[in-house]
Amino acid sequence: MLARIYRPAKSAMQSGKAKTRVWELVFEPASARVSDPLMGWTQSTDMNGQVRLTFESREEAVNYAQRHGIAFEVLPEEKRPNIIKAYADNFAFHRKQPWTH
């Protein structure tokens, strides 16, 4: 039972960074998913796939995994560059291409 400890990426649906400040402990799937022949739904016998624990810091997640004897892997945190943009830059004189509709 291997677990991954990582900091989730921001959602692609919105520009906000909600839910990216916590660390998550997620278990790797122990068995492959199979398709139900009648309905076509996927099913699995692995119940740990439904467990998703959140922690305030990486150290808390590592301590939890060590305390409970869970084998874990810590994925490196990837920093995104902070690009500051303004709407007024669309109409600036120093644009490389002129603004058009």
C-alpha cells in the first residue's frame, strides 16, 4: 500500500489558487479498474482509492504516514511563476503587434 504525498495543482477551470495550499496523501491503486459488462461502469475492489487526506504542511503528512506505517513517496513541489498581467497592457504603445478586433 503505497501513498503519494503532494501539493495539488490549481484547477484549470478557474484562475484562482484555491485548494492548492494544502498537502494531500493519496493511496496508489492496488488493483486495476474493470468495466462492468452490463452498464459499462468502472469498478474496483480497492477501497483505499477513495481515501484522500489533507494536511497543512508536508511534515504533518510525512509524520502521519510514518506513525501509521504507510509506505509513502513525497512528490516535489512545483512552483509556478507569478506573471502579473493588466488589461491595460492590451492597449499599450509598446506592444509587438497592434491591437485589433
